Amino acid sequence: MTRRAWTLLALGLVVSVAVGVGFARASRPQCCSKSTASWNVFTPAQWKTVTLQVERRGFDASSVRVVATTEIASRRPFALVAATSRTGATCVTPVIGTQLHATTCRLAEPLLVFTAPETWNTAVPGTPARTVHLTAVLGIVRGDVNGVATLDHRGLLQGLPLMAAGQMGVFAGGFFDATSLRAYDTHNRVLAHVVLPAR
């Protein structure tokens, strides 16, 4: 496992990250859609490269589509891409730039989460410039997970919506205030809890 631009954390936990006040745990939506398969996250040339690589793994090229994405400071695409296999299964692959990582078709544990560090320099007229450190997060959850939420340093919970990807769910976000993550089942029981790496 490398720690180049991003770190893969196979935590065996279902998590989500969010920032803000209050608790709004999100659950699995009925559907979602975008105008193009690439969500305009990739340039046409980048998308062609990604699609060809996914097809070489045994997937239908016409089924390749982005299902979750968040921005990273380098401005490179950081996304989860889904595709349909020859057996009809929907599988998900994390992509940074045009580099594909391991494809997931079934989760034994509740979650896989992928993170990349973000650093933004902010400048507002009349105020000193400052550097903000955040974490970009992509996640894949098992089908029995109903909701995901984050806990911030103030002890407040907030959630992210789960987007459908076959029998799995996916989520994405970029945040600076999340300290730990929780997963819930349909009976509101906590399935997992994990502390995020400090930034």
C-alpha cells in the first residue's frame, strides 16, 4: 500500500463525513442521475482512458459511469466509477486522475473508504490569508447499511446521502471538521464507529 496522493483505508466500517451543525443522518435514496456518465469530472480524453481501462477488466464499456466524486486540491479527478460485469453485477472502482485502483463487486465488511488530503489557501479582502487542511473522502458501503453520519469536535452529528451503485451504496465529500464516523442499520443501531486521522 502506498501513501502517494491518497490513502486507502479498508476499515471494515461504514462511514460518512460531513461538517456542520445538527444531526441529519442520511439514508439510501431511491435514485440519482447526472447528465453525462463522467459527470464532467473528467476531460473527454481522461474519460476515454478510464473507460478503456475499466473495459479491460471485463466490464461493459457502455455501462461505465461516475457514481460519487469530490474535489481534491490538485484538481485531479477523485471519483468512484461503477460498471456492469459480464455476469450482470455492478462493481465500483476508485479512480484518482486516470489511475484505477482495486475494483469492488461485493463487500464482506460494511465499508471501504478512500481518502486524499486537501490543502486550500484562502484569501478574503480585508482579512489575512490562511491555509485550510481538509480531507476528501470517497466511500463504498454494503447493502445492509441504511445510514451514515459523522461526529465533529463539538460532538455534533451530521450525515451524507448514500447513492445507489448496484447492491452497494456510495458517498463522497470533502471536510475539515469530522473527527469520527458512524454507520447505522435500519433499526438505528450503530454498526461501526471509527476515528478519522487528524489533519
